[in-house]
Amino acid sequence: MYYLKCILAFFANCGPIVWFFSYLVCGWLGSRQSCKCLVLDVLCLCDSKHLFFDVCLLQTFICYRIVQEYERAVLFRLGRIVDKKPKGPGLFFVNPCTDKFTKVDLRTVSYDIPPQEILTKDSVTVSVDGVVYYRVHCPMLSVTNVKDAHHATKLLAQTTLRNILGTKKLAELLSDREGISHDMQGSLDEAAHQWGIKVERVEIKDVKLPHQLQRAMAAEAEASREARAKVIAAEGEMNASRALKEASLVMAEAPGALQLRYLQTLNSIAAEKNSTIIFPLPIDVMAHFMNRK
């Protein structure tokens, strides 16, 4: 029994919480009276300075809490909020008998919206996913107005994505992602404001179309490119014809220009190494021979 007292005294110097261990040991050894005697003997072996230090240390562990720079603590006392502002960052006092607190993280959270099957306004089924960036801007509202602000915001993001994209056509969905993301952010932020949530940004990540629709759109795009190429070729021929017409009018008004063009053609023919030389004659000369006949 003496050695047991010494061991318990050693643990008692390490901290008063371990004193409860003596009750458990005494209950295992014998009667309640022997338990009381053993605890009293242990307390006598403990130094008074150690006891005071242990009590202060125990009070510090139980009555004081620390919150980080990015956290805030909402403190309740007897079921009511103590202050209008949350506690932190740093050290704050908590009465373990009457107080209860909840920590709230203020950092920005990113949530990947899972793929949603959406029917667009023009009756096309697409699969769309996105990402939402939000943070808690009012810890009081996030604790008192909703049970789980993060879970509620995630569910609201999914329903908002389906509701807004259901009012858009497929062409708008593919071409105006930025505008749709802005509309989603405004709608989601307005709904989550009562929960103390600030929606910072919403982005649409991917839009997946059915394979049949992808093939149809590819064929349509190819046909559109071919039609555009034909239009461009026709416009080029029309512009070339207009240029030739204008050139012929200019040459008709200036006979010297036609003679100069004739000499340039002869020069280009003579410069090439050809076995056959075609010598053009002016039309007026040919007309002279035809009139003689």
C-alpha cells in the first residue's frame, strides 16, 4: 500500500486530473473508506506549491480557448449569444459550466458542383458541372440561421445551376458562359446571404453534349464552312470581273494603253524559251483583211 501511495503522489504532482485515478484504484482495492484514506494520504504527500500550479494549469486548460487568425468563435451562455460580435482571434475565456462555443472558419471554400443533367429551353439534354467559391462573412448568421451553412450552400448551388441553365438555349449556353456564371453568382449570393455566406465566384467548367448531337453539330459546322468557302470564291470572281470590266473601259478610252499592253505581251512571250511562238495580231488589222474579201 505504501508503494501505491507514492506512485499516486507522483501522478498527482503531474496534474490534479490524475487524482481521479486514485478513486478507480481504491474501488478496485476495497471499500469506500479505504478510498478516502488513500486519497488523503496522496494529498498529504503532494506539495502545496505543486497543487496550486496544477489547479491553475487545469483552469487554463478548461476555461480558456484559442482561435486562429482565420477563425471566429460564437459564444453561447445558457443558450444565448453572449456578445454581438464573435470571439477571436486569440485567447478568450469560457465558463465550462454555462458556456458553449462554436468555431467558424472564415477562409474561402471551393466546391465542385457534380455534373447535372439539364434540359435546356430548346429541349436539349446536356450535362453541366461547375465550381463555386464562397466564404463565411458573418459567423453569427451561419450558426444561428442554419444548421449546416456549408451543406446548405452546396445544395443551393446545384439547384441554382439547374434552374438558370433550364431557361437558356443551347447556343446561349455554349457562347455566353461568362454571363450565365454572373447570373448564377448573383442569384446564389442573394439566397445565401441570410446564412452569412458570401459567394465570391461561380464558374461553369464543362458542358457535355450527347454523341448524336455532337455528330450533328459537326456536320452542320462542316456544311457551313463549305457554303462559306463557296460564297467567298463567288465574291472573288465577281470582284475580278468588275476589275476586268473597269480595265477594259479604261483601255477603250485610251488606245495607247492597249498598244502598250500589246507590247508587254510580246515582250513576255519572247523572254520564254518556247518552241512555238504565238504572234497576236490586232483586231483592227484582221478586220481590214476581212473587209477586203
